[in-house]
Amino acid sequence: MSETVVGRAGEQIAETARTASRLTSAMADAVEEGLGGARRVAKQAGDAAEEFFDDTTKRLGRHPVETVVGSVAVGIVVGVVIGWLISRK
């Protein structure tokens, strides 16, 4: 009887070890997959930012007058809003 109990306990321990091994492997795969996804997103975001920067640079070169007028207009609007907020207090 004692051999049966010991045998069953040994089988149970072996099964638990196999289950833990499978869970560890599954967790490692999930982490690796998540890191791969994060790397892809970061690369795509970097590529999009670089493309946006290049497009903006080209647009500024093609339309310098519009750029200056737009910058002055934004500066005036920001100045008026800040002045209005300061004067309210």
C-alpha cells in the first residue's frame, strides 16, 4: 500500500512539473510575442514621424510665405490668449 501511495505521489509530482514547464514555456512565448509587437509598433511610429518630418520640410520649402504668415498668426493668437488669461485674474 505504501508503494502505491508513493507511486501516485511521484506521478502527481511529475505531472505538476510537466504542467509548470508548459506554463513557463507559454508565458515565455507570450512575453516574446508582446515584445515583438511593441518593437513593430515603435518602428512604425518612428517611420511615420520621419515621414511627417520629411513632408513638413518639403512643404516649408515649397510655401515659405504661407509658413511665415501662419507662424505669425499662431504667435499673435497665443499672445492674445495668454494676455487675456493674465488680465482675468
